[in-house]
Amino acid sequence: MGADAKTAMKVEMTDAAAKRIARIVAGEPGKTALRVSVEGGGCSGFSYKFDLVGDRNDDDVAIEKDGATILIDDLSLVYMGGSVIDFVDDLMGQSFQIRNPNAVASCGCGTSFSI
């Protein structure tokens, strides 16, 4: 895989996301990471799934920052390459949000997208 392809597959997390993940995991015994995956379905074709997990799978890519870990399986990474995972706390509420440059459309809920 060339350097451009590896860069395109990279997923980043913001400081706000890292801080929130570390705080959530600290309060959940046996959990060590936030797993983010892409599944078929949702109102735009694909949807993001978030789970707290205690184990890594062989095909997981780990993104680590400031004591927080996000795990993404290699199949989901194909759809998420170049994305930024953020945690937003505003008047609309609190949520993890994914800014995905591969998504050509998304829905209002922010968890569904199409490529």
C-alpha cells in the first residue's frame, strides 16, 4: 500500500472525543475502548455503530490519544478512511460525530450516510 493510500485510510479523533471516551471507559469496569463500526442500513444506506468493548479483534485498527482508544475493524475502515471522530456538546445535546469525507450524503440524525 502506498503512502497516499495509508494516509487516506487514517482516522483521527479530536481532543474532545479522546477526553469523553477516556471518561466513559473509566466508569465501565472491563471496558477498554470504544468500537466504531459501519453497518448496512440507516436512512442513507450505511450507519455508524458505537460500542464499549474490552477486547481487540485481530482485524482491529487502534486509534489512541491521551489514554483513549477507538477500535475500527478493517472492513469499516474502508468506509471511514480520512474521517475525524469528534465529541460535540451543544444546545442540541451531546454526541459523537464523524466527519467523513467519503460520505456524499447524510441524514439529519448524523449517524447515517451514503457513499
